[in-house]
Amino acid sequence: MTTAEVSDEDFQAILAQTRQFVRTAVVPREQEILASDRVPDDLRDQAKAMGLFGYAIPQEWGGLGLNLAQDVELAMELGYTSLALRSMFGTNNGIAGQVLVGYGTDEQKKTWLERIASGEVVASFALTEPGAGSNPAGLRTKAVRDGSQDGADWIINGQKQYITNAPDADLFVTFARSRPADEQGAGIAVFLIPADTPGVEVGAKDKKMGQEGAWTADVSFTDVRVPHSALVGGAEDIGYRAAMVSLARGRVHIAALAVGTAQRALDESVAYAATATQGGTPIGEFQLVQAMLADQQTGVLAGRALVRDTAQQWITEQDRRIAPSAAKLFCTEMAGKVADLAVQVHGGSGYMREVPVERIYRDVRLLRLYEGTSEIQRLIVGGGLVKAYAKANR
């Protein structure tokens, strides 16, 4: 069981500061982020100064040390604005940073975690490949020892796709197959590969439907040589477990992010309904518009309750598999429905660029795809329930 490093009182101060930053510094500049396809440097510097690049990294390594219950409260605030803001430091705190926190050797933690927490180093999670997306078992990137002796270097070859923060990354937490899957495990290892290592090449920024300012790109590894000390945890079979645990934790965070975005879409809808008129009457007085607002509010409330409960189950280790997938599934699908209703409430104006709900509608579509598609979450939840029943009734 994970105990909180930050008291409730101190966390409320962190949460209030983050909320103020998001709503007074970032929200007014959303169009700037969208138009320039980047988060301005001064906002990045403010985020660093606030500790946001390391909010989920333990305090002993220079982070704020928030547990997952606190993480999701922060994520709901970060989701209220352009998702590019959270994406800047999301991999440091989430799927990349947590691999090191949970599975790195003492030397690996000492080398990287403080710099990750401060924002000096941007860490990317290099897992997804062409032909291996939500299911890491299909990995084709290979890691081969250069020699048979213990401590030999590793040679990495492969291609990664849609890697968040790749154009800015200083470190790639890279998943590679070190042997075929067998009874010992999945045969997947994780390596810490600095971006300036010979043979590492980052492609052009992807052009995406939405989430402008959140950069992704392909990354290729061609005869990339790393020392044995780059192997996370010092053992090959740690990799698959590290990926699964980090992704499950990340799914709770993404669920909370979706709730925050849905709350913003709801707030924009209510404000529009209360002020826009049709025939001299505010459209919010029309019952069919009120019904749409009611459906949005219900989804947001249900999502927030589910995220909070799931985070607590993670902390107590009651459920670290089915609940995270259920929360990610429900909340990201809910955010899509709420965003769709927000455009409907706005009518024609909701389809116009520079109207927040138009951006939100495009942004939230990705939430149902990354860190495991909705279909993968359904398989995890449904399969997990059947396996649990079979285990209990042997």
C-alpha cells in the first residue's frame, strides 16, 4: 500500500495553484497554442517552476510525490484546458517516469529521476510500433547481446510510432524483444536510451486531427548500442510487467483527464445556453437543450466518482487491472459524448474554429485510442471478470 508523501492540506494548496495556473494563464492562450502548434516557452517554464514535470515522482528524487488519488485530482484540473499542456510533462510523471520509479535500479534512478522531475530531461515512452499498438506482446523491435558474457552491451534495432514528446525527448524508455516469449515470460526488456545515442533517429512531427501542441513522431533505432546498465531493473523479464503496470496506472490518469475535459465542455455549454438566444429567448430555457445539459452533467459526475474510486483501489492494491480499464473506457467514451453534445448545444457556432468546443471535440477523440483503445479495455475487463470467476470456483 502506497502512503501519501503530501498531506491533504499541502495538496489542496498545490491543487489551487494548478487550477489558477490553468484557468488564468493557459486558458486565455489556447488559441495561441492551437495556431502555433506548441506550448509557449513561458508556460513551460512556469510548469517547471511549479513542479509539474515531477508531480508524481517521489520526493526523494526531487518530485512532489503525489499518490494516484492526488494525481487524478490534478489531472482533472489539467484536462480543463488544451491537452497539450498536460502532454508536455505527462510522460515524465506517467508511463515513462513510473517505469523508472517502480523498476529502475538505484543507479538508474540516481542518474535520471531528479532530472526528469525538474524538467531538465523529457522522457518518452517508446512502446507503440507499426503492428504492435495497444498490445505490447506484438513487439518487433529487437535487442540482442553483443557477446555471451554477463554485462555485454545490447544492440537495439526497430521502429516506434506515435511516440509522445519524441521531438523534445532526451531519454527514450524503450521496449524491445530480447527473446521469443516462453514459459519464463514475454521476452520483452526495457532500455534507457538517451536521444543522442548514435543510431537513434526521430522523424518529423506527426500531423494530427487535434491536440495541437502535443507532439508525437516516429523513432527509429538502427544498430543502437547501449551498455548493460541501460537495461531497466538489470533483468530482461522486468520489461513486460513494467509496461503493463505503467499502462494500467496511466489509464486512471487518462480517465481523470477525460473528466476534466468533459467538465470544460459542460461549462462552455451551460454558458452558451444561458446567453445565446433564439427568437429572443435564451436557448437554455428550451427543454431539449436542458436535456442535453443534463446528460452532460450526469456523465461528468459519474466519471468523477469512478475515477476517484478507482484511484483509491489502486492505492490499496484492491484492483490494479480491471478498475483502471473500466475507468479509462467509461470516462473517455463519456468525454466523447459530452463533447459531441457541446457542439450540438452551440449549433453552427460549435463547428467553427476558435470556439473552444470545436477544439475539445477533436482533442478528446484521441483519448479513446492511446494507452489502450476502448476495445482493448473491454477485453481486459471482460476477460478479467471471467478469469476471476474461474479462479474463485476451481
